[in-house]
Amino acid sequence: MADEKRGNGGFLAGVPELLILRLLQDQEMYGYEIVQAIRQQTGDVITSGEGLIYPLLHALEKGGALRARPQEAGGRRRIYYTLTSKGVRRLFDLTDEWSRVNRAVGQVLRPG
Amino acid sequence: MADEKRGNGGFLAGVPELLILRLLQDQEMYGYEIVQAIRQQTGDVITSGEGLIYPLLHALEKGGALRARPQEAGGRRRIYYTLTSKGVRRLFDLTDEWSRVNRAVGQVLRPG
DNA sequence: TCCACATACCTATCATTTCGAGGTATTGTC
DNA sequence: GACAATACCTCGAAATGATAGGTATGTGGA
């Protein structure tokens, strides 16, 4: 079909990035924590794994949207991330784009 | 960044398929017409081109969601598509999935 | 003690989807 | 006659997500 082998069922283009940025807007978090948070806060609707989240965090950091702060915590090495001003701007842009697409799809789904 | 080279700006995974099915629920349409309709009804927010729509129509037909009916109209060869019962089911499933993801993202964006 | 599990990080590869460029042919307009 | 619009098509590149692995430490139970 339109081949639908997506574990999450599709409709997720760009969503993980948006969610990461939004979560970090409220508080500093580390990667593993973000993976769990997305699962919990979406009621297991979005279950993006570490194989997606970690590379995304690295890309966002390299792009200047996030700042990384390594820290030891009980023998465990964690990397905490915070939003930079660039990240905040990116979050606003993505949020805006998300609602635009949302409205657009809604207009077709339930017309006039 | 998360590299954002999508002409439409992201957030479109699976959306074109959903829109096609929804449009065909109301009336028989041909490919070129669908491309224009998506553009118009979304106010140019979603501008998926023929390079995306035609292959999608073929895949949906092959998958049994659509039935194709070729017809000549004023020297112009058009291929009209209609929904099969399988296509209707697929439309319901995608619509459902779309709102689930929508709610899930919303929960993260505006918590509390 | 040993084993399994949760934590916490990472990469590589594959599948899917979208985008852009290009190609054919007809009709209508300047 | 040239050009835009109509109407179909395919190919290849790029981006994204999913899956499957791989490393290491701490904790709890048998």
C-alpha cells in the first residue's frame, strides 16, 4: 500500500525533533530520560527508540540548538541537554509549522 | 539540523495518502485534479507534486484501495479513481491514526 | 555468587517517504 | 508558430524513522 511498515504508524516526520525541543524547554534532561518521557507523556502512542533519539540529539547539538553537559550520577555517565537561543527559535518555528499543517489537514478532512 | 530539506517543511509522513483517500471519498477524481485540489484546499500549505501523487495513486490501486477508470475527455486522457471498500477502511484507519498522533503531540506541547 | 534486568550511552544499516528534475503528448491562446 | 496549461509518467537523490545491534555499570533476586 503506501507501505506502512512504520512501527509508529506514520505521521511522524519531524515530530521527534519537535518533542525533544519542547521537553527541554521546561527542564534540562538527558537522552535516556527523554526516550522514556516521550513514551509516557504520549501514552505509548509515540515510542521512538534510542536509535532515533541519540542521533537526533547529536545533530541538534552540532547544529547549535542544544548545549550538552556531561555529568556523573551514581557511577552513571549522563549527558544533560539544554536549549540554546537558537533551539528556542527552532522550537517556535516547528511548533508553528506543526499547527499550520494541522489546520491544513483538518480543512481537507472536515470541509466546510 | 534535523536536516529539514523537505519542501513542505516536514510533518507530512503519510499525509498525502490520507488526503487522497479523503478527497476520493466525496467524489471520483483524476490525478492532476487531486494535485490541484490539495494545493487549493490547504491554502498552499501542502503542495505535494505529481512526482509524489502519481506513484501513490498507482501503489494504492495495486494495493486494492482504489479502482481506476480511464476516460477520454476532450482529447485528454484522464484516469479517474474511486475508493474501494478496502480504501474506505484504510481511510478510517489513517484518520484514526492521525488524530491519535495529533492528541499525543498536543499532550507534550501543552501539558497540564 | 551468578544472572538477569534496568540504566545509559552509542553506531550502522535498512526501509520508506518525499522532492526535484525530467520526459511525453494534447489543447488553447497570443 | 510559440508558449502555457492540461494530463499522464518515471527516475534518482535526500531525509527520516525503525530495527538491530554493541558497550558498560548498578541493582535485585535465586
